[in-house]
Amino acid sequence: MSNLYSHRKLAENVFIEIAGVNFEDFEVGQIFEHRPGRTFTAEENRQHIMRSADLSMRNADFFYNEQAYGGEQCIGETWILTVVTALTTKTFNKVVANLGWKKVQFPTPVHPGDTVYAESEILNKRESQSRPDQALLHVKTRAVNQRGEEVCSFERRLLIYKRGLGPYESAGY
């Protein structure tokens, strides 16, 4: 067991998990599956809407329809975006900053009980011109439900630390 790509050997039979992928190891065209998936519940959707005060028309309509008319509840889009982004953090965890989301789409509603899976494709990468210890990634993330229907997609630009730089080396991973 000497070639564990997910762990670094500290001592005989002692390993520490290596978190994330280094900038230098990303290549344009690579696709990363982010597992495990995430199952949404009606209760957490209600809690998210209330805690975040996300009373956008779409979320308010979904919530109100269910309460007033017994209609089918849909999971709020901001909650979906939050969860799908969180699913990517193990791969993209050496991120300094998210520089923005664009082309955000929700083509199919997510309902309580749906499980969502995410994958990201590397669209572009380049060195930062102003930060020698950091670089930029341009990724497209898409999420599908358990039936394979696309429920969310977006492009995102990330500022990411280069190998061995930033807080990761001193933290031990």
C-alpha cells in the first residue's frame, strides 16, 4: 500500500488524508465526479427558507402552494446551488476565493426525496498574474438527480493555491 493517492504516509501504517487536488494536477477537459450525492428533505427546505429569509417569489410560491393548497413542494434554487457547490469542496478545497458564478440554470425541479449528484469539468486554468502563489480555474459544474435528469448547472471561476503554498502545507495536508 505505498501508492495511496488520497493519503500521505506519515509513519509505518499511519496515513493522513490529502485534501483536494493541486492546481498543477488539473488539466483542461478533466471531469471530476463529486461523491457521495445529497438527498433533500422537505423539512430542511422549510428550515433553509425560514433561516435564510429566502422569500424569493419562486421559494415563497413553492412553500405557500404546499401549505395552502397541498401542492408538491420543490426545493428552493438557492438551497440547491448551495448544496451542489458544497458537493465540490473536497475536490476544490484549496480555494482562496470563489470569483463568481455565471450561466446558473435549474432545468428540472428538485423535490423532497430526490438525491442530487454533481460533477465538474475543468474548462480553463491559468497562473495568476498578480498572485504568484495562486492560480485560476474555470469550471463547469452540473448536477443530476437519481433519474439522471439535470437539475442544476453553472460555471464558476476559482482562485486556488498552488502546490505546497497557502495554509495547507503547515496544516499537514
